[in-house]
Amino acid sequence: MPSYFFHTRDGEKLDIDEEGTDLPDDRSARHAAKELLAALNRERLPNGDEMSLSVIVQNAEGAEIYVASLHFEGRRGAPAHAGKHDETS
């Protein structure tokens, strides 16, 4: 069974997967990357208003076969009363 390596990037921080995971094929590796990205998102999203996450998948030969990325940016909206006109006149 082929080995795949799932490196993760959180902003500028890159974590290298040195152990790898045995999976049947590239399709399974792509699915695993999406699952990992979703888990990272759930874990890290509450920690701020901006985040960039990526999962980079390499096969045992070192070829990059897939990259899954997510960028989140949150911002506060204008106060509810801003921009409303007085309709009583």
C-alpha cells in the first residue's frame, strides 16, 4: 500500500509529516487531506479573525499530488443603526 505524507501549513508555520500514512491510492489521500483540513479548521478557527490553512500531500517519491487550502477572514459589520435614515419626517 502506498505511503502519503500530509504536511500542514498554518499561516507561515509549516509542520512536516515525517511518519506518513498508508492509503490505497491518490483518491483516498485527497479525501484524507480534505478531512484533515476540516479538522484543523474546527480546532483553530475560534482563535482569531484571520486564518490560512493548507494541507500538502506528497507521495512516497516526494511528488506533491494535492494541496487543500482554506482562508478565513472575519470582520465586524457596521453598527445596526449606522446608515439608517429617520423615517418619521
